[in-house]
Amino acid sequence: MTDSPKDILRAAALEYHEFPKPGKLEIRATKPMANGRDLARAYSPGVAEACIEIKADPQTARRYTARGNLVAVVTNGSAVLGLGNIGALASKPVMEGKAVLFKKFANIDCFDIEVNEADPERLAEIVCALEPTFGAVNLEDIKAPDCFIVERICRERMNIPVFHDDQHGTAIVVGAAATNALHVAGKRFEDIKVVSAGGGAAGIACLNMLLKLGVKRENVWLCDIHGLVHEGREVDMNPEKAAFAQASDLRSLGDVIADADLFLGLSGPNVLTPEMVREMAARPIVFALANPDPEIMPDKARAAVPDAIIATGRSDFPNQVNNVLCFPFIFRGALDAGATEINDAMQVACVQGIADLARASTSAEAAAAYRGEAMTFGPDYLIPKPFDPRLSGIVSSSVARAAMETGVATRPIADLEQYKADLDASVFKSALLMRPVFEAARTAARRLVFAEGEDERVLRAAQAVLEETPEQPILIGRPEVIARRCERAGLAIRPERDFNVVNPENDPRYRDYWETYHAIMARRGVTPDIARAVMRTNTTAIGAVMVQRGEADSLICGTFGEFRWHLNYVSQVLADGEHHPHGALSLMILEDGPLFIADTHVYSLPTPENLAEIAIGAARHVRRFGITPKVAFCSQSQFGNQSEGSGKRLRAAIELLDAAPRDFAYEGEMNVDAALDPELRDRLLPGNRLEGVANVLIFGHADAASGVRNILKAKAGGLEVGPILMGMGNRAHVVTPGITARGLLNMAAIAGTPVAHYG
């Protein structure tokens, strides 16, 4: 018998939690612990110095300990997901998961703390006693009304941010979704009628957030399992519910749903019927957020009212209201600003940041993570996706700004724009290293032609180029196809309005282009007929001709196909006495810093002359990134211990370099471990001329260079920038099929840098 999908999912989830080691977290040291000297600094006696500093000034705890980036995720397990009161121990997988999300999305470290304490006041006492350990506290899965008591006491007594995510995280994401839903529906907060089902912590917090956003108190109708919350009701009431009591004789959800603009459900399945949806106001907004089964299934709501705007708490429907859009980033901003609390202004700033991001064009990274989903702002795309990497920079910086403006920031951030750039750099691994390249690219508006203009990655890169640089993209492709794919991808750009297009099927310059190509290639076996065919079908050749004619400054090609195929046409048209390809340089961004690899693509078996030229070009390009080049020639041979093979050619290349003064350090031939380990290298060849760790590795065979490049990508999490085609005066770059839209943007910045910036 075949297992059901539910059984398969259960088995997969349990296996995920058990293997390769139990749980989802571990603790790792951030400082070396390799010898007695390290031990003496990490513990006794050296640790006492840090203790003395913190005793003298408690604020220095952020400098000398992890406290400033450490959050406690605290629960008593009394209201876990839809499982109810399962107890502290059974809640631990959820709390570990929350900690993992903090780390993944905002690089915040967490301890999950599950406490066997049902009394809310005693639980609050325990949390307050933890203040010396943590920079902030995330309360989680504590039942109502106890959660209100715990949060109130902790916020009153603690001088660090305390945030009950079930309440305020949900409220923030609901606020962002509601902001954009009203934008789509053409309505305003101050005019709408809200009917809510669910009087728990999340439901109350959402209503309070809607009030902060402009909804009028008298227009809010709160229902729970006992019906309408009304004045004089005594059953299952608390102060938080009572704040929304209506003076009315109506008693049920069905009684009050008429003419509602927004239904907010945080209750249980099948609470809202299709008939009720039909009674709502025109263009109704239905937030059915109960999990796993919503108050009404989206298909039923849409069948009742086709233009209804719908959100759920599920990932298999559009507009998932997911707290991960909020909590990592609001804590990131609060911690970085040294906020003493997370106040209303910071929460509203979070709402606005999330809502604004959804109305912007979607990122290439989010599109890749959610391939196949439409992500164009509208009824089915009200809030961004959790894997949109722009959330950190936009939301966290907005929160930090609000903390500063409201006076709760103890460490105000001097330059918020730089802070946002730093957050982006922490998400986009290439951002920090690419910064000097982008700055150089901004000094001139160069014209970049993309050969594969119909590729979605190219389209996303073109939009980013227009947003982030003064460069002018030109796309080769069919205009109608480009326009259709821009619309499908949710991009704001359109051909001819925002960028120029060269249509291989019908372009007025066609005759000029094939005649130019024929003039270049006539003595190399290309007839006029062949030239005409090439200029109809070969977009790389078309782009190269445009650069040769002065109609573009640089060509980017290679998003499909084989590198040398593209290089052949680039060389045919653009190589001359001054320019010729002399190697491909790949920048690999690794956890411990950048590493450049060459030659990865141009020469299969480079000669000594090729290798010397590659080294000179690599050193020049490395400086473009603000890095001092340290070049190691890598081989199986180690400082002359093998007479033949690549070592012989590398030694000859070094002799060629030695024949003239050089402005960069180089050494070889050596094994890769000697290049990356200065102590090993000094033992093998004392007094060698390379200091420290090499940052440029040059290989005597393309197989070796390409193999190292791919191993670093696949096994070390390396992010590649490149390959950078050296020797062509920045007039052409051939990328590889695995390149991302972000990678194309990086290459556009490299191609957009005036030659004067790098020689």
C-alpha cells in the first residue's frame, strides 16, 4: 500500500529533525582555540579583563560578548501552532526552528528557552531574570490572556526589547497586507468596516495595529467562539477583548458581516461561509488566516465574489501571511540601534517597509526561490516573499530609523544609508567587494549590449542596471517576446520605453551589420550569404558588431551555450593589435574572504607567455576591487621538485615576469595548500617573496582552474563574480550558463567601468 502524502510528509519531517544529527541548532566558537595562548585569552586569566571592563561600563558587554546579537526565544508551550497546550518540552522543535529563522534571515544568534511554568506572573519573573544574558527577548506560543500579562510585566521591568511575535509579528504582516489590499481595492483605512473572527492574542494585536493605521474604533466588530464581543458580555472576557466591545443587539458573525470591507480571521476552519462573503462590501478583502484550514478556502471565497482579495496563512495559496517577513528584521534593526524597546513607531515602520517592498519590482533571488509563481503586485501579490533578500536592508533600516526618531535608541546609527548598504552586503555576498566597482561604474554612462536579451535573468539584470547605475542597457531579442516576459516576471521595464532593442528578425540596421561583419571576415572564408545568416541568428556576433561600430561600449554574452563558442565570435570581431583575450578571471567570494582563480576558460594549456600575461592582467583587475594582489602559480610541482608538466611552464612564466619590474607580488610554482598557508610555505621555501595568504591562484591547465572554481562553488558555498574576460579592454565579457541575475548585474558594473579606472 502506498503511503499517503501526509504520511510521506511526516516521515520526511521527522528524518529532517533527526539526521545527520538531532535538532536544528549547534553552538560554534567564533574565536580560535588551537593552543595554550588562545586558551589563556579565552578563559583564565585573560577573560577577567573583559569582565572588569563590563563591570566598569555595562554597555561594553556588546563589545566583549555576544549579547548584542543574542535573542532569547522563550515559551511555556501553552499555545503551540495549532497543537494547543502541548507543554514546554514538546514545543522545543518549534523554538529551535524559530532560532534557525533568526539566523538565516537576519544573522541573529538565538537560544531557545522552554520553561515549565504555567503561571504568567512567575513566567515573567523568570524571563526578567534572564536580562543579563540577552540583547532582546522573543516571547512565543504563550496562550491568551497569559501572554498579555507576561509581555506587560517584561516590558515594564526590562531595558531590552521584548516582543511577543504571535501578537505583533502577525499584526505587522497583516498590517502590510491590508495596506496593499486597500491600495488594490481603492479604499482607505479610515473608511472601512472590519469584522474579525478570533479573540486570541494574534487577533487582538491585529486589530490594534489596524487602529494605528487609521481604522476607526467604532468600525471594528470582534467575534469569537461565543459570538460578538458586546458591551455587558461576561462570558470569556478580558480587558483586551473588552476594548473592542460594541454597543449592539447583534450577536453573531452572520449578523455583523454585512457591508464589511475586511474580514480578519484568526479562529478556525469554515467560520466564514460563501453567503457571508457575498454580503460583504464591493471588492471585499478576506484574510482567512487560520492554519492549517482557513476560515474559508480561497476557491470558495472567489467563487462567491470573483474580485475578492484573499490572503491565508498557508504557503500553497497566494498572499501567505508569514511572520518571518517581520520578526528577524525588526529585531535586527532594534539590536543594531541599541533600542530599549520595540515601540509602536518601530512596528508601523516595519509595516510600511514590507508593504513598499511588495509594490516594488520583485527581486531575481525571490523569483528563483519561487519559480513559477506570479510575483507582480496586485490581488495575488500583496506582500513580498520571505526569501526576498531586500527585506533585511529595507525593513531593518526603517525600524532603526524609527527607534532613533522616537528616542529609544541607545546607539544611534550615524549613517542610515551606509547601514542599509551594510545589511544588503550581508545578504548579497558580492555587495561589499563589488562596491568600488559600482562606484567606478557610476562615473560614466556606458552602453551595455546583452546578447541574450530574452532571458529572464537578463531582463532582471537590465532593470537592476537602470535602478542602480547610469548605464544604458541594450537588449538583443524580439521586442514582443521581451515585453511579454517583462510583464510575466513582474518587471516595470518595457522595451523602447526604458531600453533599446535590436531585433534580429527585423532591424533597419541589418544591412549595415552584415556588411560590417563581412568586411571583417571576408578573408576568413565568410561569404556575404554567411554574413547575412550570422546577423540574423547569432546574437553574440550582432553584439560584437555593435561594439565594433561604436553603437555600444561593451558586450555581455554567454548565458547559454559554451564559453569558447561565444569567445570565438567576440575574438573574430573585436580582437586586434591592441586587444586580444588573454585569460578569464573568476572571483570566488568565500566565508573567509575573496579568492581569484585564473585561467578558467580561455586557454586549455597556456604557454609561459600566456601565463605571464594572465598574471599581469589578473593583478590589474584585482585592484579594481580595492584588493592588493598576491599571486601564486599553482601546480602539482612544488618549487622545482618536478622537472616536467605544468611546473616547467609555470617556472618559465615566472622567469618572464622576473625580466621586468612588476608592481605586484608573485611566487611559485607551488601546491594550493602552500599558496593558502603561509606557515607551510615558509617551511618549504624560507624567504620566499610572497607574504601572507595568496589571493590569486593561477593554474597551468584550464582543467585545474575550472575544477577548483567549481569545487569552491559546490562544496564551499563560494559565490562567483565573473568570469572576467581579460585583455579585451572591457569591450566584451563572456559569462557562463549558471550565472544569476545578480551575477549579470555584477558583470554589468564591471563592464560599465571606464577603462581609465583599471588600465
